[in-house]
Amino acid sequence: MNKSVIASIVISSLSFSYSAVAHDHAAGQDEHALTTSFMYQGKPATKATKAYNTEFAKELKFEDNKSFQEGRANLIAPLDAATSALLADAYEFIGEKTPDTINPSLYRQAQMNNEAYGLYQVNDKIFQVRGTDLANMSLVRTDNGWIVFDPLTTRESAKASLKFALENLPYGNTDPVLAMVYSHSHGDHFGGSRGVQDMFPDVKVYGSAHITKEMVDENVLAGNAMSRRTSYQYGATMVPSETTIVDAALSNGLAKGEVTYVLPHYETNLKGKFETVVIDGLEVVFMDASGTEAVSEAVAYIPSMKTIWAAEVTYKGMHNVYTLRGAKVRDSLKWSKEINNMIQEWGGEAEFLFSAHSSPVWSNSDINDFLKLQRDNYGFVHNQSLRLANNGVVMQDIGWEIQKVLPKSIKDAWHTNGYHGTYSHNARAVYNMYLGYFDMNPANLNPLPTKAEAAKFVEYMGGEKAVLKHAKADFAKGEYNFVATALNKVVVSNPSNNDARSLLADTYEQLGYQSEGAGWRNVYLAGAQELRIGRQAGALKSASADIIAEMPVGSLLDYLAIKVDSIKAQDYAFEVNLVLPDTKEIYVVELSNGNLSNAKIAKVKDTATATLTINQADIVKLNLKQTTIKELLASKAANIKGDASFLETLAKVMTEFDPAFEIVPLPSDKVIEANRAIYMQDVAKPAHNDRHHGHDSK
């Protein structure tokens, strides 16, 4: 048996696509990837979509432009060419007039985010770089230097943003960054950490409670599926334009580069709800807010500056209670209560509020008004969803019904709108959290698999031609929701029906143009794109050495277990000790009944058939293909005692995930080539717009 080959196969299978993030980004690639000189371009808006967006605009309070005023306030320096290239240049098409192909509310959010374009001053000791990534980089003054709050998504964006800030700050330009604070466990708030450390090697890192564990765990076990889904939610395979991605809700978009992670030296709030930490003479009071927007999250108050750091518990929009990319449902009631805790603890004296996304809020009265509306919006979603559910409204209906009971004060406030989370999918998230996916209608208890169900639906509806005839008529009337449902059955049942495929893509596209939620728009338009020209490349690859290096061995073993084919494995069994000398940990790994289990134990088991001794650091190197098991065994850095055949067994029963699995039925090569001539446009760099273009009055 070739131990080195088998072990390399086994260990390399531990690698994964980490899509942290609130906001995470990765996608499959195939042979149909776009070149950099062309981009996908959609069709114009239909008459029905133009009418829909015009009517939608009539309900919006365009005269309220306070968020624009707050966004423009205290600009110290606009981004230079180098920092603009990170993100902002891609969205220069955003101008004054709302295109017909974009929901007017979402376009206003895109306009507001597009104006985040430089170094801004929050107060005399707090500054922010906005417009270079999905999040803001905030710099807070200490006695002798600076604290960076949330060092962005990538090494490149963090380094460029920090360099730009230090060149343009009104003082302290040569002073060091002494500390970094990670507000929570999503990648756009820690991914650029190595870029800051590159510039300031002695920086001390603070993180929210259990951040490393939660950062690793959140997206690992379902990481392959989540990465693929994320490419839809964030429009990662589309070049920004009026007919593709226009905004990411939290900012215009996400910077490219390497996601990194510097292990925190200190995690806050491990011993209590509130904890005061002094960082280079600056007192910061951290409040644990875990279980709201992230499983690990903390907000903070700086008493000497009367300033609230709201992390991502608030931003100028409604957040996801459920993320379209997939993640555990969040607790909207806890979210509301934690914002209320911020009000009760700090609302009496706070004069400044800054966050990981959006612009700050100034003055005590405005801060309290903002926080109360944010609090009541998440409370509304929780309470009214359960009120409706307790009156028999089911999962499929509750997203429609909750919008009918939205209070005017919440409806009229821009910063409670559903740009990231929507009332529709957030209400369904609350229903799911308490009652699960099943609505108790027996017809929904055990439906047929999707393809078999689609075939029967098409048969019952009179066949593909009959469905297409009705769908064309309803499409012409702008009745897109059911057209999408019906045509999806046809295309799932018969992917080669290109007339149905084409009309389904057109339908998704118009639904995207009407969507207020950025994620909804991107999901619809990504579906249309893949129906027409197949899977495309372009998403950020975030499985970096820094992320993998911080993944606990227990999580690696859990991940390994979900890659085991139970049918192949049912005929094998073993029990192996895994000894990690550098971390002084021991695990027992057992294959039985087609399942791979693991447990952390105090001492090696005598009943085990083998013992593998290897440092965790070397497992990381194996995972990154920086060494081989043969080299480790030869150097005696690792050894195996007992029956080593478990390695061969694992190699036999392991499977690999498809990182670009099908979401919508994919087109044939012939269809792809024909559609490329229709939907591919030359990339032309748009003229530079004045970022302060103001709000649109449609």
C-alpha cells in the first residue's frame, strides 16, 4: 500500500471554500468562463416592469434626503486612483436618473452607497474609509496611535485603504496601528487583517466572544453549497451595470483579493455581557450581541467620546434574518432586544454612532430615533410573523401578508427598507425558526422529487406547448411570479425546451428589475444569466491559508465525515486514535455503520486499531499541500502505529463535492454559443461621475 498517496488524498479532502460573511463569496467555474474584455448584458425592462417601478416610486419619500447629507458629511479626502480601483470604479455608471431596469428604492440605496467615496471624519478622534469594500474601515484614536475597527474583506483592500487613510488623516499620519477589533465572525470584518499586520507587525487583535470557532464553523459543513449559492446572492459572476448587479445593499460591492485571518490575542465578553477593555489608554465598553446578525458579535461604547460602535447590528437598511446564501436562521427577537439594550445603556448620552456599514448618525436625538426604528423593525418582523402564523398563515403566504401590516412610520423610514433582508424572506425565516418548513397541509408533507413533480405538473397542465402558450400571455400582462413557477416546471422536466428556457430567463430578469432587495435582484438575474449562457467565473476565492490554519481539527474531522459515501462505507469499520502533540489534544475517529464519527478524549484508546501521531500544524500544511505524509513520516514528524489500512479505506469511501452544481437547468453548448452573441457586450469604461449626484425624484 502506498501510504503517501492515500494519505495525501485523505488530507487534501479537508480543504474547503470558506464563504464567511454575512456576506460570502465563491462560485464554480467551467469551460464557458467569460473573458475580461466582454461582459454579460441583459434585456431592457418591459412595459409592465416600467409601470411597476413607476408605481413603486410613488410610495417613496424622496424628499427625505437626510441619509445623503449624513453620507456626505465631513469628507476629508476623496479616494485616489489606487483605492478607487478596489471597488468604486466598477460602479461609476450609477448616476442621477433611475434606469427602468432597477427598482427605484434599490437604486437610491445604490446611489447612497456610491457616494461613500473616501476618508470621512466621525468626530475629532474617529475616522472612516468608505467605498473600498463591502464594509467600512474605521480608525479610532488612542493615546499613542490608532485602533482599526473591522479591517475589511481582503488583504489588498485593507492595506490600500489603511495606506490611503494614513496619508490623509488630519493628524497622527506616522503613528502606528496598535490594535485591531473584529466586531463579528463574517469575512468582510476580519478578512483584511493580514494587510494591516503586514504594515504593523506588532498590532494586537481583539475579537468578539468565540469568534474563531464561529468564523470557522459557520460555513464549513455546508460550505460547498453555501459558496455556490453565494455567487447568486451577490451577483459575483456579473459585471456591474444597469441590467446586472447594481448594489450589495451594505455597500455597492465587494473588493477582490485574499481573505486572511490573524488569530485574536483576546476575545471579549467571555465572562459577561459587558466588559471594559483599555486599549492604549482608551476605555472601550464591549457588549456581547452574539446571536443577532452573527453568531459571534459585539457592539461597543467609548465613554470619553460618547460614541456607540454598532458593528453590524444596525446599518441603513434592514438586515437578513435569513440569508439567501444559506445560514442558520437568526433570532429577530434577540436582535430587537440587543438594540434595546444599546438604547437603555448608552442612549441617554451618546452623541455619535458609527457602524461597520453605512454612514454615521450624529446627535443624541437622531441616534435614539434611528435605534428605536431599527429595534422596532426587527421586533415587528418577529412579532407580526408569529401573530400571523398563530392565525393560520402558512410559510408560502406569510411573506406576502406581513407587507400588508407594515406600520407607516417604519414604511416611510429609508433605513428600515429591505435592501439586504426583505420582509418577505425574513418573515418566512421567523416562521421556520419556530415552526419549521412544514405548514401541516398534508399535500406538502411528502411531495415528489423536483424533477418527477415537474413532469407531472406539465402533464396535468396539458403539456409543454399549453404551458408555454399560457406563459406567453401572462408574461405579456406582467404576471411574472406564476409564469416563473410554471415555466420552471417545464424547464426542469425538459431542459432542452429552449423556448421555455428563454422565456423563463426573461421572466426572472423582469422580476429582478422589480426587486427592492439587492439579493433578490442578484438571484433572479444570476438565474437568468445561467439559463442563457451557463455557469460563469468571477467570484472571490476565499479558501486561504490563514482561514484553513485556524480551523480546529474537530471541525476538520466533522467536515471529513460529510464527504463519506455511506453506501460505500457501510462495509468497512475502523477505530483510530489521532494524537496532536503540539496542541496536546487526542481524538478518536471511528468508521461504523456507514458513518464517520469523532470525539475528543483524554487518553488514547487501547481498543483502537491504529494511532496516528501528527502535529496540527502539519495537518494544516498537508491540507495546503505544502508537505506530504511521506515526508512527515520520513522526518519522524508523524508516525502511524498499528494497522494503517484505515487510510486506504478512507480513500475508497470519500467523495468530492461539485463546486459548480446545477441550480437552474443548464443550457447546451449550442444554446450558450448562440446566446453569447446576444448577451455579450464589449466592456467600455464609463465616464467618471460626480459622487454627490443626490437622490432621484423618479
